[in-house]
Amino acid sequence: LNFAWKSAQRITSSREVEPNAAYGKAAAVFKLQGPLFFGSVTQFREMFSAQKSKSESEEVVVLDFMESRVWDSSALEAISEVVQTYQNSNKEIHIRHLSRDCQKLLTKAGDL
């Protein structure tokens, strides 16, 4: 339990604007670090709340999982919720750099 608590505190993100991130469009790129699992999904959701998604100035948002890993179905649901939040704010959203294991989980999950 202590390990899960400490691991949950390690999910972070940094934001930068990439001028040609998505088909030549500028995008706000959120580079995630740390494990995404049942213990960290609350913090993940808070990082990308509805209020924050509406205040995002770029029309395109990228979630970059290069330094993060999706561990379980709770994480998949949280990603789905964040994607839906940005789509509801009329933002185009992309996910990149998922590990092969993560891609398999998403394929198995289908539409959440």
C-alpha cells in the first residue's frame, strides 16, 4: 500500500508548445512522466480537468507517454475521460509514444 501511494505521487506532466506537432498545426504537448494506474488516476484527471482544457489556447493537444506507462484498466478509463474532456472543449487531441504493452491494452479495451 505504501508503494502504491508513493508511485501515485510520481505522475507529472510538463507542457510545451510544438509548432508542427500535428499535421503542421501548433499543439500543446503534455509530456507525462511516471506510472499511470489505479493509484495515480485521480492526480492525472486533476492535471487535465475540464476547466484546464477550456483554458488551453492551442486547438490541438498531444498527450505524450514517452516517459510514462499505462498499467491497468483504471488508467485506460482515465485517458478516455481526458480525451472526452478535450473533445467536449472542441480540441483536437492526439496520443503518442504508447508502449507496445499499452497499445495492446487499448486494443483489448476497445471503446471505453
